[in-house]
Amino acid sequence: MKRYYVYILKCADGSYYTGITGNLEQRLRIHESGENIGCYTYSRRPLTLVYYDYFT
């Protein structure tokens, strides 16, 4: 059964971002690297993971 994660990031500007992914470590690396210039978190780095949980 596939595992999915819901996560919350705190951005440098004090805002929060919530996402869902199948690979949490990879997704966090993408957020931190700024790989996607159109992403909400792109200009709000550095980011802190404040919560995550998983479900099937």
C-alpha cells in the first residue's frame, strides 16, 4: 500500500505552506533548492518543517 505524507512548512516570512507528497524527503529537497520558481515557497526560504504525518 502506498504511503502519503501531509506536511506543514514554516517560511522565513512567518507564513505557512501545507502540502501532500508520496516522498517527503525528496519534496523537502525540492522546496529548499528553489527548483520550482513558481512555487509559493521559492522566495520564502529558508523553510522549517513544523509538522508531518502519513496515511495510506
